[in-house]
Amino acid sequence: MGAATNRPEVVTITGVAELLGVSRQWADVLSRGKDFPDPLPMGAGSERTRVWLAADVTAYKARRDQQPK
């Protein structure tokens, strides 16, 4: 037992902000948009803490960066 597993990296809104290069407040706004990845289900009583797969947030950033400005 105790062997390392390959768990996907997850991030909170602070990590989302870091990955996107924006403020935590702006990351929160973006995270509520219809094109942002859904947070992972965390079970009952955890609705205040949202987490996302870092890979999903990175993919979102790549799509966002490709959009014409």
C-alpha cells in the first residue's frame, strides 16, 4: 500500500487564478461562465470549496487565448 498513485492535479480558485494569470476575483467571475469547465463533484457539505482538474483549466486557457480579441 503506500505506493504513489497517478492522481490528476486539482486546483482551487486560487490555482485557477494562477494558471490563468488573473486575479482571484476575476478567476471567480470566469469560473461561473458557461464555457468554463465544471468543478469536480465533492460530495455533500462541500459546496463552498470548488476544485477543478488543472488540465481542464489549462485547456480552457488555450481555447480562450486562441479567440480573436
